[in-house]
Amino acid sequence: MTAPASEHPVLVGCSHGTRLPAGRRTIAQLRLAVQALRPGLEVVAAHVDVQKPALDDVVARLSEQGRRSVVVPLLLSTGYHVRHDVRTAVRASDGWSTAAAALGPDDALLAVLDDRLAEAGAAPEDAVVLAAAGSLNPRAVADVEHVVAALAARRGAPVLAGFLAAQQPSVAGAVAALRELHPHRRVALAPYLLAPGVFTGRLAAAGADVVAAPMATGPRGVDARVAALALRRYDEALAAVPVPAGT
């Protein structure tokens, strides 16, 4: 028999953080959508950069109160913030907290990407640049390449990764490469980003014919599939490393 939702560990929805008000609203709405999927589960905010409260402060406060938590990275790849910031905060909790996996890669995100492209006016035959933040971590780059291959298979059209930092090709470089390789196709740009931020502001200048919205921003508010995926990561973390509820 499972414990009531109110007795479950706190879900710490950990985002990168942004100064852009639209991005802050989107991530705040995402956390609210996660909480709405499981009434009684407490979902709190934390960030690894730019915004407060900081992740380590949130986890430390909950631990000091004798409250267990699961840190769910509202991040798409297993890069520096997941491997260092999240792990460091969890390690310092003296067993009171555990870490969930990053949201991506996951099949649910492929459907989200497809829908954002269609909403922006992309056709099934259009070539696609998957615009990712970029990372120096090889595993994060491998995560992006996994999504590229899966999206190409799903759409039956060329897909190429473009990076906004740290890696090559750049997004503009990837757009140019697809135009050269497939001169008779339009090029659509799919942000592999959850919410508006500094990176999304650069996408319009990349030269694509179509630019889709960030993944969490559906036409009627936050995409419920992204919220459901975050909750699934929480459940997976509890199943993998059982945390006593109600302690």
C-alpha cells in the first residue's frame, strides 16, 4: 500500500534559472502543472544559476527540517548541472535527498518536438535543426545526438544538431549545412529548450524558414506531457533508490 501523496518526499523542481520574465513564468507554470497532476505532493522551486532560491540552499533547508526530497532536474540533458550541481546538493544532504534523471532523452519529448514544429508551420518533409544549449560534457552531447537520430526516424526527414554554446556546429551553421545538403527542402528550427530565455532570443537570426516555440510552451499553456515526464522522473528516482515516506 502506498503512502498518501502528502507523505511523499518533496519534489524539488530544479531549473537552470533565467532573467527573462517569460522564461520564469513558463518554468513556474511547469512546476504548478506537475503539482496539479498529483494533488497533495509538495513541489518547490530551486535553481542552479541566475535565480534564487539556489538548489543547495533548498535541499539543505529541507534536510535540516527532517524532510526528504527528490531533486528533479527540469533540464533536458545530463550535463554539468545534473552531474555536478544536483549531485553536490544531494550528497550534502546526508541521505535526506536523492536525484532524479534529467528529462531527456525520452520518447515523450519527440512528440512534443513534433507538435511544436507543426504549430509553427513546419511540414513533415522539412529538414530540421535541433537547437540545443550545448555542453562540454560528452554525455550531454550524446543525449542530443540520440534525440537527433530518434527525431529523424520519427519524421522521415533530415535532422541535424546545432548548438548555442560549447559545441559545433552552431545553429546557424547547421541551418546552412542543411540548405547545402538539401537545397529543395525548407529548414525548420526546433529548440531543444524548455522555456524562453537568452538562447531562444538568438534563434530568429539563425536563417531558418520556420522557428518553433520552446518545448514546454504549448498553444494552451504549459505542455502537460512535459509535466507528466517530470513526475515520472520523480517516481523513477523513488523506485530506484527507495526513500522512506513520511519520515
